[in-house]
Amino acid sequence: SIRPSPSAAAAAASEGVVVATVRHDEQPHLTPRQYGEGLRRKRLAAGIRSGRRRDGPRDASPPPDDESSGDGVDGGRGRGRKPVDGDKDKRKRSKRSKKDKSKDKNDGKNDGKNKPGKNKPDKNKPGKNKPDKNKPPKKPPNKKPSGGSKPKPKPRPQTSSSSSGFANEPSSSQNLLQNDKPGRESDCPPTWSKERRYAGGDLVAAKGRVYECKPHPHDGWCSHNAQFEPSAGVHWTMAWDAVDSCDCGECTPEPTPKPVKPRPTPRPVRPTQPSRPSGSGGGSKSDFTNNKSTVQRVYDMLDNKRSSIDGSIFLYQGKEPSTVYRYEGFISGLRIMVEDGVAKKHFYLGDGSPNGHLYGLANIAAFLGQSMKETIQYDACDENNWDYLAGGAGGVVYPLSNACGQLEQDYQDYHCPEHERHMECEVDSKMSLTGTTHAKWYGAPGPFFCGPKSEYEQTGIWDHTYACNDPWANPPRSCDVYEGQKAGRYDNSRAVANRNGRTDVEGCCWWGRGVIQTTGICNFGKLNYYLGARAKKEGRDSRYPKVDFCKDPGIICSSREHKELKWIAGMFYWLESLQSYDERGWNYMKELHKFVDGGMTDNSFIDGVSGVVNRGCHDPPCGTGPVDGIQERAGNFNKVLTLLTS
């Protein structure tokens, strides 16, 4: 059973809170969302909110009217419902003198020295020795707001450790599972399981504590693998917050088998598929090849929408026109991939049926909707350094060795299937490159770079808190890593490993580039094999005979002569991984036709597409977690499709 600590019970009693004994083995099985909703309702009924805030209040509405919402929790003063005629005893308990209420109020403010109150002077401001009763209490630094007017019971002391050198474990907030009626037993959340998918706000129990899944973008790690298991995983603090205590023995999760080191491939290149059978999902016969008149019709429709595409689709952060992605480069790349194609594959713009042009426009909308999420909204061609570790003066640090791979990936090991291994680029340990683009927020990490150990003996972090713009320093400092830099610096004073253990960037020149982030030695090798210098060298037709994607993968982003390369790289991925996708009964081309023929009304098609792009399968989590931003991707798709078909 769950029993509160004596100090916590005393604090709760002073406010009229009844703490019930909870037996875990008598509770029905609840999902994390059901448990979390119940816990939030009970806290609201008690006048206590969770200390962790997000974009707004957790639950602005009061709990529903029931027998338990105003009885036994808040001394008859609960906000759950108004007293009715039969509640005489309750009204008597609530009719206390102002003197008694004032006494209780003062007692509650002084029952713990760590609780901020109105009568406590603000020590952070010299000269302020008297409290100002007309102003709300000041929030102590580095502590979460309580969200309610009543003092909370003292949190139970906790000790923990982390095997990561930069892990900062959050402190627990409230340590009482508060019940909404005396004698009624509270519910205990289910234990964490690597087989279950979690979303932001879900709660689980593990080793005597209750944990809450952090909101987007961290919620993708809540279901990732055992390294994010609450309290036990090496990186659990990146996915979970400790929010409560849970003393029942049954809360301890079953032993988790030692995880196999994951090497997820978010942009998998699928093996070359045999010719597709005829027939579309809508029932009309089609071999999914382009019709010449349909292609020209789609081109004309796109040209008529040129200004709208540049003004409402190709935007940085949804507001400013992108400086990297413009219609001119998009249409140039599209024409090449439609008319020339790669390895007898062509970007699909529709067949000769009445709905032919709609198939093509929906295919374009799916491509652009994913591109908006992946790169266009960040105005980035090179992959940004975004995988951080907890630690440092600013709370997080960004390892420079993330150029080798983020989220425990190793881009040098992105191999082709066995029958296509001959197309791969060879890893050159002496190659030295620096990215062209980077994130743009205040103090954002600089571009990725790679080079031999003779050039970079060890790599450290990007320190985003460093004040680089300080002309009064001795010597004066300036921000010169990239144009528009406001803060931050490369700091190689000590070696800091990324999640894969790398403390160098030798041979690590294969990070993502282009509109859908072409990544790894297989993808760049295929571009070179079909479109670049290798094709020319081996006697095949080559669109870019002087471009060697293996010797300079950065040319996708840096080329001024061929601005369409960033688009072609993404479209090549689309041909290889989307238009050729046919797994477990889900065929991309058939689903595309089915979506159009069915009236283009639901998100099942685009959700499957998002799974393939972000996780490598149409029905994630596929062992690597849920889709990142699935709703945003669907929204982008619908926005583009509406524009193109209106």
C-alpha cells in the first residue's frame, strides 16, 4: 500500500486533506492517459496544481460534479461543486470565522521553510526587508510555479544518480496521491514498457516514483528504448519528469532485457524493386507511368501558382520567405526528375485518366509537406546540430561529434543492401568539410564540420551560452563562426562524446543534406553512381559529369551553379523510398491512387507517408519510436494540396 510520510501527512492534515491508503493490487488496469487525467482532476479538486507548466494551464476547467469532488478533500471548500440543501454538515464545516481562516492561512504559509509565501521577504533584492501584501509572492529561482494558492506538502527527499556525465535529474514535485473522497482508493499508473507508445503527458510508475512523459519534441523518446526508461535508462531525463511518489511494491517494473544498441535509419533507401504490377487502388488500370499531356498540365498548374508557392509554402518558420528553397530551384529539379529520372525511375505526375493530374498534384503535395517539416521551415540545407545532452551552464550542450550521427546513429555505417554495395561511397578519413547552413536561433550551434584527427584531435561541444559579442573584453571578442551569430562558440577544451561515444569527426562527412536530408554513404554513393562523376567515368549517361558526390557530399548545399541539387537529392530519395515502397500490403502508388479516387478526405494516406519518411515504415513505431510531428506533417500536406487544387 501507499502511505504518506509523517511530515507530508501532517502538512496535508493542516489543510483538511485526507490522504487515503492505496492498494495497487485492487486497482483496475489503466492506460497512462487515464491515470494522468484522474490524477490531474484530483489535484484540481484539492486546489493543488502540478508544478510543471507547458504552453498554458494543464486543465482550466473544474472537475465534473460528483459526490467526491467537494467532500473530504478540501475541508468542504473544494471547487468540485456547490453545496446543496442536503449538505448541512458540509456547510457547517465550511462556515468558519474569518479569524480561523486567517489563522489557518498563516499556519499554512509557515509550515515549511522551503515554501515561498507572501510574508517572506525577497532576499534577492537588497533593501526589501518588509513584505508587500499587495503583491503576489515572488517565485524562487530555478523552481517550478505551484500553480495554486495553497501551500504544497514538503516533497519527499530523493536521491538518484545518472551514468551520464551531463544528466541532470529533475526534482520531484508533490509526493501525495490525493484522493477525492475518504476511504476511496487512488489509482496507480501502469509500469513503463518499451512495447507501449507514449505521448506527452502520459504517466507511468517505476521504482517507487511516478513519471510524466515530456511534451513534444521530447515525447518521441518516451517510447524509444531502454536507454530512456524512467529512472533506469542512461538518458531518461530527456524524456521524463518525476512528478509523484508511488510506494507500492508492484510499481517496480519487470526487469528489462539488455537492449541491443539501436541503429535506426530515418531515411532508409529501399532495395531496387521489380516492376510494379498494373492496377491502381481506385480500380482503374494504370502502370503508374507519366502521361505526357498530364505532365504538361501539372507544369502549367504549378507555374500559375508560383507566387503563392513562394509566398505561403517555402517559408522560414512559417513567416519569412526561405533563402534556401525557392520555386525556381524546385521546378528545375522536378523537370529533371520527371523527364530524365534516375535508374529508369521518374517522379510521378499522373497517368492519362481523368484523375491523372490529381495523382500528380497529390504526389507533389506529399513530397512538399514532408520537406516543409524536415528542412524548409528551418531554412536549412545541411543537417542542424540538434541532439543535446543535459549539462553545462545553459542546461544543455551540443556535442560537435554529432556530425558523425545523432541519436546514437553512425552515418558512416548507412550501408546499401548487399546487391547494391558496389554503389557506396568509400569513407575518406582525410576528408575535411564544413557545412553551409545552420540553425538560426539565438546562440544556435554552428554548422557541422568533419576532418582527420590530425586536424581535430578531439571534439567538445557547442557552448550556446558563450557571450561572443563583447568588444570590452581583453582581448575583444566577436561572433565570427557564421553570419548573424549572436552568441555561442565551438569549445574543444575537453573531449565530449556524442550518444554513440564519438569524440572525433574523422570520416564523419555524411550528415544529412538537401530538402529531405540525403544521409550516409549509400545515398550519396547512389547519387554519384547514377547522376554524378562515377556514371560518366564508367560510361553511363550522367546529368552532372563533373560533380563527384563522394568526394564532396557538401556540393548539394554549396553549389551555386546547380541550385536544383538540394531538390534533386530529395526527389531521388522519394523515388527510391516512397514511390518504390511496397511492404506488408501497403503500396505507396496504390495508396496514392486510392486516396485521390476516394475524394482526398482522410489522413490515413499521409500518415503512412510520414511513417516511411520519418521512421522507415508506414505503420510506426517500427522499433524506433513514434513519428515526429505527424499532425504537422498532415497539416502541411493538406495546405499544399488545397493550394495546388484550388
